[in-house]
Amino acid sequence: MTDPIISAEMSFPAGAAIGTIMTLDDPARGKLDTATLAAPEVWVDVTPWLRSFKIKRGVSRATSPILRYEPGKASLVLDNRDRRFDPENLDGPYVAAGITQVTPMRAVRIRATWDGITYDLFRGYIDDWDITWEDPDSQAVALCTDAFKVLAKADREALLSPVGAGEMSGARIHRILDGIDWPATDRIIGVGNVTVQETSLGGKALEELQLTSDSDIGELYIDGAGRVVFRGRFASVLEDRSNLPQGVFGDLPGELPYKYDGLKNRYSDEQLVNLARIGRVGGTVQVVQDAASIERFLEQPYEKTNLIMESDSDALGYAAWIVSISRDPELHFDSMIIEPPHSPDLLYPHALGREIGDRITVIRRPPGGGDPIERDVWIRGMEHEWKPKDWRTTWAFQSASKTVHLLVLDDPDLGQLDNTALA
């Protein structure tokens, strides 16, 4: 097998929906009593007209020790020579009761099957149809955004009496999603690691979700299946996919190959922090600094004072964590390109299967001799570019070499003094 089987589908008959449509063979949406039973034609296969696609999820670049993930984007280039994707063509196949179904906000999903395993690459909603004609050719480009688009527009009226004081950050994420009727099958929410202040659940849902995640030093993103994912700050040391390398990429036989001129490194001050001012609403701003780093590099501040953790001690731990991993500059790998068609058996499982937060090892042996450069990195962003017989995946990295193993009470490994940092 040399190429994955691509599947691109749109929900033309169903219109806009948020994930509750029953999908046969899906481990979550394929269960009775957890999804809405819909007609089999809800998802319309548009793969025969697919010329190419691009998908981008996560961050473009990791430019700060604390990351906010960007909305996922996709573009599908479709053959439109028969005008099937033209909303003005009411004789086309996607018309119901004389009304075109080729509209914005149609659900879209892109999947790929390799070696009997189907991988979800993108699920989101169409923003715009860009149709061009160059006789005799015509193509339609569907521009799409993932569920962050819906969450950003979900505006809520504030409660008269605030709720949720003292609940864990993960419980707060659930509360926000429950408040906008986000399906339980379309979320993967960790417990989190801090308790949070009360909330009136007002304003934009995405803004409060991101603030809650920020207060935990957590991760909030939409995965390839369209699910809201929240991981607390200790996921990087407690979950195997982030704590243990999932692959070793290098430039020698026996290592997973990457595009040799597609590995980018940086050695800059953009992630340098030696003075952190962190505060919670109603609390006292906590200041942590590293005098030795300030003497060498001048003050490199980071400030965030609108967080919602309950205690000043959690704010202090937040500040200490940032300074401890960011007080010194580091030569780090910024991004890397892999081209699976050149080594399909080795690379397609990684191109398709890696997710935001996965840890890998990257090795570079520069010309001129000397020791190799080896770094562990977390994948923080991913971009797929596909056309028939061609596939390129680019990963954006954040260094995992400075992982701080903070003290986690009751954990058999991270709960031992002298092995961890108290935060």
C-alpha cells in the first residue's frame, strides 16, 4: 500500500449541526442513546471531485511558554466543471425543494485510511465558497474553520447568581460546554490541576474556555475529529504520549526520515522570560524573577493578571513555572517537514496519527562533524497538504527539553520530594 485512502464529506442534506448526528462505525457518535439517529445520506461523499486539500491545526509557531491554540483551518479544492458546487445552479445534485444546499456553515470532515485504520484529520464548518471559472475548467474552494468558530460566536446571558466556586478547571470547562449544549460525545476534558473562582457564565463561550485553560497552564484545542480537548498542566508529564517520545526522527538509517532542508531551528529571545508577574482576579500579583538571567539578558517580562485560579499560591506556582523553563535561551527545533510518499510504511502512521501534544525526538547531524543535536519536542501545530500521489506534513514544535517535573501529590512518581519541583 503506497497511498492512504482519502475521504472528504459534507453535510449537504442536514445543514449546520454540532456533532450530534449519528455516524455509523464511529466509536462515539455511532452509539445509540448518544447521538441523533439520522438518515444515511447525511454525509455526502465529495471525494471523487476532490483535487487537493490543506489542513492547519494548532499554532503556527510556538512563540511563548504559554500557548493559545488557533482555530483550525481547512481548504478543499473541488472540481466544479459540472457546476455541482455552484449555489446558482438549481439543477445540480445538492438542491432541496428548489433551494441550494451549497451554503456556508455546512459541516465538513476529512479522513484518511491507512493499513485498515481510519484517521480523523479535520472536522469543521464551511466559511466561504470561492468559485472560479477558466473555460473549460471550473473549481470551487471550500474554506473551513473548526469548532472554535462556533464557540467564539456562542454568546451567553450572565446568570443572576454566580456558580462553580472551588470546582476544578476541567469541571469548569464541562460547565461552559454544557451551558451551550455542546454534545458530550464531542469533548475530551481532563480533570485539570487548579480550582477556579465562581462564574456567571456570561459573554463569549470561547473566551471563558480559554481563560480557564490559561489559569491552569493547560491546553485547549479542537482535535481532528472536531472534539473540544482540554488537558491540564501536568498532562505533559502524566500522559505517555507527551511524556515519552512517540518516534525518533533523524538523518541516519533506522531513524524516521524527515525532509533534510525542512528542519528549522531557532536560537532567539522570543521565549525568554526571567521576570513573571502573575495575578488572579481579586488576588495579589505574584512576582518571580531570576537575578542571574536578568544580569545576562536584561529583564524579559511576562505578565498575566486576569486569571481565575482560587489561590495566590497557585498564581505563585504559575509564575515560578514560567521562569524555571524560560530563563535561559535554547537552540530549539522550530518546525519540521515529513514527506510520507518517500517512506510510506514508516511515515504515514505518524503523519496521520500524531496529535497536538505528542512528544517526539528529533536528531540533526550537521555537516562539519561534532556531536549531533538531539532534542525532544512537543507537536504544537500541524499542517497537511495533499493532492493525488503527494503528501506533505509540517509540524510546529515546542521544546520539551526543559520539562519541569512539578510535585504532584499522590502520584507514585511525581509525588516524591527531591525528584520534583515544588510549585
